[in-house]
Amino acid sequence: MELALRRKRLILRSERIRFEISLRGTALQRRLERFDQITAIARKITSKSVLMTIVSAVLYFSGSKRPMRFIGRGLMWVSMAKRVLNLYRTFVPRQR
């Protein structure tokens, strides 16, 4: 009797844990889908003309003291984004 009760508790616990894992997996899948969307957008805007437009807008709206700081940070972020995209392309196979 005690063994059957313990078995029932373990089965219920196992089912609960499986459900929690599936919820976390679904949340992770949504995040990865969002990341895929963001990388697709980033690939579209990595052209030089768009980049120059963004830099020009930053220079225009930043005032006189901040342009170099914004340019430096912007170039750093572009460089990091390109590296991340290259890593992503290396490790994630394309779906066809």
C-alpha cells in the first residue's frame, strides 16, 4: 500500500516536471524565433547606404559635443553585431 502511494506521488511529480519543462521549452522557442526575426532585420540594414543614413541622423540630432562619442559607440555596436551574425551563421544551419 505504501509503495503504491509512493509510486503514484512520483508519477504525479514526474508529470508536473514534464509540464514545466515543456513550458520553458515553448518560451525558449519564442525567444529564438524573435532572435531570428531581429537577425533578419539586421541583415537587411547592414548595407552601407543605410548605415551612412543612420550615422548622419545621429550626427544631426546629437549636437556639437557628442558626435564622435556616438560614432565610436555606433561603430563598436556594428562591429559586434557583425561578429554575432557570423557566429550565428556558423552554428545555426539555414532552413531551406
